[in-house]
Amino acid sequence: MAVVPAVLLIVVLGVGGAQQTVPELCSPLTQLYQYIDRSFYWQDKLQDTTLLHGAMRGMVEALDDPYSEFLDPQEWTRFVDALEGKLTGVGIEIAIVKNVLTVVAPLEGTPAEAAGIKAGDQILAIDGQTTEGITTSQASSKIRGEAGTTVVLHVRHKDGKEEDISIVRQEISVPAVRSELVDDGRIGYIRLSRFDSDAATEVNRALQSFGLNGLDGLILDLRNNTGGYTVAAVEVSSYFVDSGTVYSVKDTVRGNQTFSSIGNQIPNLPLAVLINGGTASAAEITAGAIRDHEMGVLVGQKTFGKGVQQSTQYHFPDGSVLKLTTGEFFTPLGHVVHGVGIAPDIVVPEDGDSREAAITWIHEHVGSRMPIRLSGTGL
């Protein structure tokens, strides 16, 4: 397992004008532990691991970054399971946006989606307890639970309406890729729910099943896709971008890097990519790469705007993990994504039919091959 680099132990920090080594800086923390260990009245409540994790969690929370988290072993297991689409809960991706717990997107076919949870909903309380000051890992622990049990989310929708929504938890296993032929078999449709370790393989399998030479076009549906592995985003993007940059990143650990397409082997059919406010992170990498290379048109609503990436290489001996924001990524043309999002070329209202708009656009470009010079229009 990767560990925190030893070089951190010899870094010299400036605190209050004085130069202190890390051991000197952290000595008050050791003293604090000793005071608690000697003097706390309810000694039977003292657990060294709990105190240690609390201190580590507090240090990360002090960064005031909603995407950096300390994860204990159980939280880390749940995090990895969620990346691979395995969890017990209601099926939502959450983030802290402007200090408010916010739904990035409900997962397709989950209890949250069925109950009416929408991308952009603010969760103000969980089972009657306020979410003010809560972290995403703490919120996830409260929302998840045994299958068959109920959680009540007090949400504020985008229109300002507030309501309590009761959701029965269940075992959730969401396939990363779903595909079908639509428009009388003339258009291949791929719904990509997340960028997990098998995403590229499954997208390729779907593409090969279509009989591409007989199609008028393709639809790649990235709505409510909250991301996943950036390497998967590069692999998936490579099916639609012939060559060139997929995204670039400024990273404090690895330095500035550029990641490029590994080569497109399929016909460059007219491609429409469906996006919305739940399209985030790795999904924005793919949407941005396709649009900047003019290999497809973006249809729907502006994306979420999560343009930073986290490293999980910092593992500790007890199985806990530091998930730390280490970089910001940019589209091939250098456009900022974080806090901004990616606007569609064809705007479709939330209550509109983005898939039908995509089919209409493909009909207008039958026989063409990408890249097609795009001119954004609003529908």
C-alpha cells in the first residue's frame, strides 16, 4: 500500500513567523492526547483508534475542501463499492456545494430516482437531523443502511419548494453500461452510468454489437453520470476522439500532465452526447474532449462543474485512507470546468426530451462524418 511520503517529516513549515519542523508543529496534538488520556472522566469511553481517526478527520476538514476526506476502513470499503456500483442505500451521489449538502445526481433505476430526488436538490436534514456542517462521508453513513429500512430526507428543490421524502433502502447494483438500437434500428444508444474499471470494455462491447456501418449515428448518454476513474474517461473518450488531448491536469503530486486519446477504431458517425446537471467529474472529461475536438454535439443542460481530481494513494496501516484533492483538470482547449461546468451546444430544458433532440440532430446530419463544425443552438 502507498503511504504518506517520508519527505513530509522533514518539511519545514512557517507558523506564526517561526520555523517549525513537523514533529514540533504536532507536539501540541500529542499533549492534547496525553491530557485526555490522563484526565477524561469517562475512561471507559477512551479508544485510541477513535481519537486518532478524529484528529486525522479534523485536519482534513480544516482544508475546507468538500472533495478531500479522511475515510476510515469501513468508509473506504463503501467508497470503493460505490465506484463499482455496489451499495446498500437509496442511490444518490452527493457533494457539498456552497456549504450545503447537494445531490449531484440520483442513480438510474434506484429508490432515490423513483422517489423524485433530482440533481441539484439540497438535503437539509436526514431523519430529522440537520446536515449543516456535515461531510459527505458522514452524510453517506447516515443515508446508507440495511435494505428494507427507511430514511427520510428533507430536501429543497431548485424551485425553492421543501418537502420530506421517505425512501426505502435496498441493495443496489447499477450496470455501468446499457445499450440499445433506437429510431427503427438506425441509431445506436449507449447509456453510461459511471466510469468504473469495466466502463471502456462495456462501451466497446456495445459499439461492436450495433453493426456500425449501417447506422445513421450514435447517442452517448452521460446524464447523471457522476464520474469515476479518470483513466476510464480517457479510454472511453478514445472511442470517439481519433487523436489528440483528452484532458490536461495541473497536479501538485505528478506535475502538469496531458492525457491523449489511445486511438479511435470506429467510424466517426454523427454523435450526440446527452448531458445535464448531474454530469460530473470524469463524465465532464469525456464530454469536454468530444466537444473540443468537434467529434460530437452536446445536448441537454449545463454539467455539474467538478473539475478537480482526488488521489487515494495515501493509505495507512489500519486500512484508513486519505482522499485528497491534488489537481485541477481542463478540457483539450484549456477550458476551466471546476465551478463552471460545460454548456451544451443544443439546450434542452430539464422537462424536455434530450434524446429526441439528439435524434433530430442526427437526422439532419445523416451521411456526414465527424468532425462537424458545430454551431450551438437552443431548443
